[in-house]
Amino acid sequence: MGDFVFNLKHVLVVSLAMNMCLIWKISYDEETVANKWSSWEQKLGLCFNGEKHKDHDTILATTSSAAAAPFVRENTAVINLDHGDPTMYENFWKQKGKETTVVTSSWQHISYFSDIKNICWFLERGLMSAITRLHKVVGNAVTEGRHIVVGTGSSQLYQAALYALSPHNASEPINVVSAAPFYSSYPLMTDYLKSGLHKWAGDAKEFNKQEPYIELVTSPNNPDGSTRQDVVKRDKGILIHDLAYYWPQYTPILSPADYDIMLFTVSKSTGHAGSRIGWALVKDREIARKMTTFIEINTIGVSKDSQIRAAKILEAISDSCDHANEKDAETFFDYSYKLMAERWKEIREAVSKTELFSLPDFQQETCSFSGRTFGQLPAFAWLKCEGDVDDCEGFLRKHKILTRGGKHFGASMKYVRVSMLSREKEFKLLTQRLPAIVS
Ligand SMILES: Cc1ncc(COP(=O)(O)O)c(C=O)c1O
């Protein structure tokens, strides 16, 4: 009897697990972008554990390495291109070895403080000079007369900038806008603490209130790669320029950006998203001080280990650019430009073989950094489903391609954002699978 109850329990547990898998498949539509990533991982663990893995569909581009690849059946693998995880840069940095390796002893970096004379007192001097040098080498931003504020990714700096720019004594939170399609994290980051200081007010092109506002100008833009300027253009407006992609592998550099608040990040410039280092170039001392205060209250500074690692990487890039003609070794921006150009050629070829999809076109311009003439090579493909397909994200999901649908960017569901920054394996699968889709 006891054994029977025990076995029955087992049957119930197995049945429950199977039903969970089923429920998950049905309820996928309900998920938010923010929890998709972890829920995919959990679901993998629940439904496709261990050896069973081999007999089921497999998700590529999920966690730490390409080691899972041998288990993959290529025609049934789920390709996850929802996130802009910059793993395509891994191979370049693997070759660098000692040149970009940082060794730290346990006694180093103990203090909270880096440079108490600086407004941003937790900014490492080495990182400050590496940032300034790289902008000079590339010619993509003015650093003279700017304060540098370091953040745990540019995401933290975005929030610090909102805190610094929002009036603290106003009766209403200030409106925050950006022209659609806008980066999907802006509405989430603006409103997730339900701050009394600022509130997300949507598409800048539709903003018609006679009220103060902060406008996010992302150029090149995430998700569609377009070059942008502010659109509201009214007296009471304050601008934040998010220049995460203003680097020569994504866009021709035309002149040094010269705005009041400019945000940059290693996540997209060098591909070191996991180091979580971003920086703001800020003209106004008081704004820089308030941003620093936000980070002080939020995380009491920014990891020194990460700053030192980022400084080493930025310096290595500047060194290689300075000696580009003397050494045979390819510079980081040469490597990343060629890879992006190749990927865009391949995805355009794949899309041209079918009537079902289209991609935006870009004007060619000459890059002042490389001297090359080219059109934008965005980190994301803003793919449109042509014809009757109204939910492009759902349509591609049926073909096991995970992307982020237009609604997350304040745009039509006929569009999806597809990461171009994945490892080679996932990208190749994408370009094989897209032209093979018939319905
Ligand atoms: C436009 C834009 N800004 C900011 C970020 C966030 O960068 P970080 O990883 O430095 O927080 C991203 C990341 O995808 C982005 O696309």
C-alpha cells in the first residue's frame, strides 16, 4: 500500500511537470519582456533537462557559452535574438590574451573612494583618461569642458540623469518622452519606481502638452538604427543624448557629438556588457553633481574592479588605433566594422529571397574615423513582416526565432527587433531560416 501511494505521488509529480510545460507554452504571450530571459532559462531547466535535452528543441543563445551547441538540432533549435547581448565580440577579445587581462590582488580596491577631488569621487582616474583618450581617437564626442560621471552601465546613468534633471519641487512629475520606435527599456526604467519626480509620457512625436519635458534622443537609434535629432523642440525641454551606438562599427562618425548630456557604454562600444560600465559626459557641473549623488545613494559608487578592467580595454583599443599602420594586427574597430558589414550583407541577402520580410535602407556617408563610406550597420535589424502578418513576433516565434515585437518600442506589431550581436552560430541559423519560411 505504502509503495503504491509513493508511486502514485511520483506519477502526480511527473504529470504536474508535464502540465507545467504545456501551460507555459500556452501562456507565453502573457510574459513581459523583462522576465522573458529568466523564464526561458527556468523553462529549459523544467522541460528539457539533462539527457532529454537531445530529444527536444533546444534554445540557442541563452546563457554563458556556445558549449551547448553540440546538442543542437539545427533545424529545430530555438534562436533567441530578443536581447542585444553582444557575444559576437567574444572571438576578438579571446585573441587578445595578456594585452587586456587584468590581475588584481585582494588588498586592492578596498576603499569606496577613487578621487575625492573629482565631482564624481568614485571615478577611477585611469578610466577617466581612457574614456577621454578614446573619444579623441575616434572623434565621436567632445570631452573638453565636460564632467565624466561613471555608472553601473548607462542604464544607471539614465536614471541618474532623470533624477538630476527633474524638478524636485514641482507639483507634477516631469514628462519623459522619446520618438517611437524608442528603446524598450526607457518606459520601464522611467516608471518602475513610480517616482513622483518623472513619468513616462510616450512618443515624442505625439507630445503636445505645454508642460516641461525631458526628451531622450538615441542616435543611432535602438531599435531601428536611424540617426536622430530631438523632435519636440520646445522651450521647456531638456535633452539627454543616448549615444550607446555612436561608434564606427555601427555608423559613419560625422563629427564629435557636442550635447549637454551624452551617455555611452562599454556594453555596445567594446561588447563588455557584463562589466556593467557606462559613462556620461556632462556639461553642467551641478547636473554632474546631482547625477553623482544619485549613484552615491543608489549603489555608493561603481565597482572599481569593473572600472579598471574597462580602462584596460579602452586603452588597448586606443593603442591599436594609434599604431594601426605600424602593426599587422587588426584594430577592434576594423574587426567589428567588417563583421557588422558582413552580417548586414548576409541578412539583406536572406531577406531579399522572400517576399515576407523587409528591412530599412540607410544613406551612405563617409566616416571621419575610418575614411570608409557606408550606410548604418545597426546592432539590431528592425524587421518588418509584409503582407497579412500583423504580429511579426508571434509569427517568427512559430518558426522558433525569438525577437522583440514592435509594441515594446511604441511601434506596430508588424515590426520586430532582431539582435545582430549574437554569436556566429545563431546568426547563421537566422540567415538560413528566414528565407526558408513560407507561411
Ligand atoms: C540605447 C541604449 N541605451 C542604453 C543601453 C543600456 O546599456 P548598459 O548595458 O550600459 O546599461 C542599451 C542597451 O541595450 C541601449 O540599447
